[in-house]
Amino acid sequence: MADEKWETQLCRVVAFGDSITQEAFENGGWGARLVAQLTRRGDVVNRGFSGYNTEWAVRTLDKVFPVKHAPQAASAWGLYSSAVVTVFFGANDASTPGSRQAVPVDAFVANLRKICLRVAAWADGSAIPLTLVVIGCPPVHREQRLAFQVEKYGKKATGVPERSLEMAQEYAAAAMAVANELALEWAAPVAPHRTVHALNLCELMLSSSPDNWSHFLRDGLHLSRQGNEFVYTALSALLPHVVGDHPLFFPHHSRIDAGDVDASFDVDANQPSRDVAAAASASRLAPAGAGTSTDVSASPRVISHT
């Protein structure tokens, strides 16, 4: 750490979603892993709302992603050099049609698009680069859901699952379509400061372990420890400039010269770290790379896992 590059700004990370996001900051959660990895590199904020669908989530946007910043809020943005937002909905929208949480897929698409556009407007107000990650809901395991139903309700269990794998796949695919559509709309020169990533968690989990994907889930819907690890690993692959390469916030103590403290904190003398930051920013605009990423549209700024 002593030789690490440093700068005077952080990355701002906001995780926005339902219970899968709210629970992500618990021990072993994918959000908790991000917090640990980004200690002294970024501020990670949990904006998960357990039980929420997109119809309810849009009602929170004025507070979660305000576009009219108060003076003190606007000045606080100076602390950040970039923003990363994960938008992770669909698990509740994809409930059995007619149930309390269910949202028709066309309304889900409209709501998700509204959320993403608000996130973009929020970041534009601070004039910093935005990386938006749209995450498709995980698969649903029928047997696990039925077992959970019995565990929770006992003899009152209906024996009819309130969600299905087929619905999860449909809504995850719809979320990916929204991400790809936005990437095309934001392609340079329209919005070169915005990058969109699409992470189809449903299909990724199914394809990675065709015969044993249930181990990613603890109750047929929410993530197990292995599922959280899976999400963290996938995000790390998408966001190396944040998770792995973001400079340290201010210099490591071993690089501070007690005889010339002011010089040790001279950001102009720390030009190499700025070059690193610039390279990291450029990587957000680079074509999809090798590995598990697949470019699925004409835009080189979409990385879609399908």
C-alpha cells in the first residue's frame, strides 16, 4: 500500500434495489464486500428497499437521486471523481400476476427506464462520469420457494409458488433490453461521460451451474453466501477501475515526509496518480473486453452478461 497512487477524490457508489440490495450489506453480502474493497477509495451507500417493486421505487427518486441539489449537497460532490450506481430490481415485479407486488412487464420496463434516466440526471448535476449497472433479477427455484413457504406459514402454506423461473427470466431479459437501449441512446458524442453495463444475473447463474444453481439461493429467491460471492465477483469483473484500481484517498502514511509535510500533500506533485485516474476513466469508454463479457449491441460501451 505504501507505493500506491493517491488522489484527493473518491468514487461514489450507490446500490439501489429491493431486498437483495438491502441485505447485500450484511456479513458476506456483495455490498459488504464492495465496502471492504473500497475502504479509503470510495463511499458505498445502500439504498435497498426490501419488498419494493419498480412502481414503488420510482416514488423514492426525489430523495434517493435528487436533481435539485442544495448548496451544501452540491459542494459535497466535489469530494467525488466518479459515480457508480447499481439498479437491481425485478424480483418483486415478477411476482404472480395480480398479486400485491406484481408489476406487468411493460410497466416494469417503463419504470426501470425512468429510474435509469433519473440516475443519469442526478450524476449530470455534479458533472462527473457515471457508470450505471443494470442488474437482472436472479433465477427462482420452485422447490426452495415451496419449502420456504411451509417453513414460514406451516399448515397455511398454499403449496403454490408466488414466483417462477420463467417470470424471472422474462423480467431479467427486459432489464437487459432497457440497459442496451440506453447505451445506444447515450453513445458518443451524445453522452460520452455515461457508461452502461448490463448484468443478467438470472442467465449467468443458470449457465454457470446448470445442474446445481440452487446453491446461489437461500430460499429460492434471495441470495445465499455463494450467491452474494457470485454477484460480487461479477461486479468486480465489470468495474475493475472501481473495485481494483481506484487510487487511495490521500497518501499512505509511509509516504508522508515529516520534514516536509506540505510537499507530501501536494497534489500537483502527485501527477502519476492523476494519470492512473485518467486511464481508469478512459477504460469506462473502452469496448467490451475478453472473458465472460459479450458485446450485445452496436455501442462499444455496453458490457452485457447474457
